[in-house]
Amino acid sequence: MISESAIGIMLTLAAAAFTLWKGFACLKHYRLITGTPTSRIRSAHQGYVEITGHIIEGEYGPLIAPLSGRECVWYRYSVSHLQSSGKTKHWRTERSGESDIWFQVNDGTATGLIDPAGATVRTVNTRTWYGDTPNPNKLAAHHPNKPGMHLSGFNLNKLLFTELSGSRYRYQETLLFTHEQIYALGQFQSVGGGRHLAPLQQLSGEVIREWKQSYNDLLQRFDKNNDKKLDMQEWSDVQQAAQKEAVQRRTDMAVAPTMHVLCCPNDNNNPFLISTFDEEKLATRYGWYALTALLALIGEGALLYHFLMN
């Protein structure tokens, strides 16, 4: 039978390993934020870069936040239900999600696209409010000081853990808005404008593979003798038509406007950050996170020493 001391040692070692990993991750974030120079969108090099600028709506206009109904360019939300088990109460997430629609940012030199999928988003626009139904009152979400809807300070603990009437729900929403100044750190790539044009042979092969996915349409177009198959001459016609289509596609790509895109890095060791905090404040946050992890690690070391000595 495993002793309580052995269990304590194992749990402390596991906690220390997690704290160490988290601390190094925060320290790396801090060093990347402070050590990566800010690039201009128009002239940024291809790869891992830092940019700043003002948010512009995406191609399809503003998004509608699912809980508050506010217009935004990005959202993350969750709805939690207060669960009771005897004297114990806890929040259980019933549904959550975040948008992955691209939006734009302009830094005065050019406009770039941001693909937010996989990003860690830090913003001041985080709201929490409470209600009695799974679907929040959107009017109350716009007026957080309405009694019984938005809580802070003195009243928070009372409402969270006192049954007033019916079920309790917690709504959390984080948003990015048009015209906000943002800081972003991620993988930068410029496409279009004649860049990265594939060879004609490669494009021709792609065209043929696309056509073969609908073989009946291919037969209808090129099977001249209606024998339900393509002979050598008919296949030669297919190749010539594909070559012509490839030339047209390559021409279209050559004259396409340049698009600058910031997205999640291919290297998982490099963070993808989007924040409404400026560079200095964001770096300070991660610096404090790393320091907190160090202090926690010292405490866990002391606890481990206690278990080993007893």
C-alpha cells in the first residue's frame, strides 16, 4: 500500500513539473515579445514576425457575438451552469466556442489579413455576467450594471453560492472590435502578386486531377465516339485542354493582388499571440507569470523537502 508521504511526493513532483514547463513557456513568450522587432506589413520578411496596427472588418463585414449580440471581428464565449452536490458547488461549462473568421489590420503602410485560428488572444474586452437561463439577456449584456446581471467585488460571492431562484448561469465573452489597436506575433506570409507561381506542369496535373473527380463530366466533354472511355487521342485532348487551363490559372495568379497574411506558426514552439495590450504591457504580464511560476516552484520544492524529511 502506498503511503501518504509517497502520494504527496508524487503529486508535488507532478505539480513542480507542470509549473516548470509553464514558467519556461511564459519566459519564452516574454523574450520573444521583447526581442522581436516590429515589422511593417508592406515590407515584413517572410517568417515569424511582430506587427501592430488597427483592426479593420473582414471581407464579410462584422461578426455578431453569440451571447451579447455586439458587433465584433472576433469572439470567444462560454456558458457555465452552477452545479450543486451536497455542500459543494462548481461551475460546469455547457457550451463554448470561438470564431475563426479572418479579419484585417492596417499599420499605415499596408493592410494584412489575420487568421485567428490557434491564436492566444489577450484583450481588455472580457465580460462576465450572470442570469437564470441558458441563453443570456442580450439587453442586460449591454448594461452590466443592471441589478442581478453583472457582479463584482462585494456581491459576487453572495450570488455565486446562494440559491436565489432557479438555476444559476455564468456567461463569459471576449471580443475584438473594429478600430482597436492590436499587437500580433505570428507567421507572416505574402501571397499573390506573382509570388510562388507553380510550374505549368504541376498546375496542369492539378487540373486533370480535379476533372477526374467527376469522371462522367470528363467523358461527356471528351468522349467523342461515346464508347464510355477515353482512347489515346481523347486523352491527348484532355491534356491539351488541361494545359490551356493551367496557363490561364497561372496568368490569373500572376496578376492577383498581393495579400499579406499572419497566421499560426508551423513551429509549435513559437507562440501565436494577438492582444489589445501594447507590447510593453503584454511583456510585463508574461514576465509576472514567469516570476509567479518561479515562486510557486520554490514553494513546491519546500513542500517536497518536507515530505522527504518525514
